[in-house]
Amino acid sequence: MPQRGDARLSIHSVEEREATAAVCIVRCVRGAARTGQRFAVEPYDAPTMTLEEILRYERPVAFVDAPHNAKVRLTGEAVGMLVRGAVITAVLGE
């Protein structure tokens, strides 16, 4: 079962959505989110998604930290759970 990590992102809006990918506007509300990290909506044993890309002012960056906003691309089966107001948390382990 995955354990909770430090980074948390609050979903402001879902701009685009496909079956296994979504582009969202987020605010980092805790820690620092980095590309390549896996995230989940509670409960943490739910399917995860991977943070593939972070854009700040339409430029790619490696991370976003609190309290900043960014446009992100998330991939994985769990993107269907993303809605405005949801908070996703980084997960560690399998």
C-alpha cells in the first residue's frame, strides 16, 4: 500500500481530459511537486497518476512549490477522479 508523501496539489480546474491524461491548473498547497512523482486522491490505495509536465507562465519547470500555481499534465487511470477542489497527494512506494 502506498504511503503519503509531502507534496499536495489542489485542483483549480481541469482544462483537458482524455482517458488516461489530464491537463489541470493547480495550486501547490504543501511541499514541492516534481515531474515524475506519483499522486493519488484519498484513499491512498486508489489508482495513482504521474505528474508528467509542469508549466509556469507557459514555460516548463522541474517543480512547483507552495503556494504557487501551475499548469500540469497528469497521466494514469486515476485522472478520471480529478475535479475542481480535489486535493491530490504524492505517494511513496507501491
